[in-house]
Amino acid sequence: MTANVIKEEIDQCYAAGMNDYISKPFDPDLLLSKIAALVLK
């Protein structure tokens, strides 16, 4: 989770090996759905 929402920051997150990305402020339902998707993989 990060407060940065610029495209370069998102690309750096994925390049570092992160599986997904969410920025602040976030929707709690979106966060839970992302967590569920990763757990159920």
C-alpha cells in the first residue's frame, strides 16, 4: 500500500516483485477483494 499513485511508482512496485497494488485512500472492499484473490490463488 502506498500513497503514491504515479505510473512510475506502480511500475516500480511490480518490478520489485509485488503481486498487486493499492493506493491510499483505499476502499476497504477493494482491499479485501485483492487479499482474497491473492490468498485463493
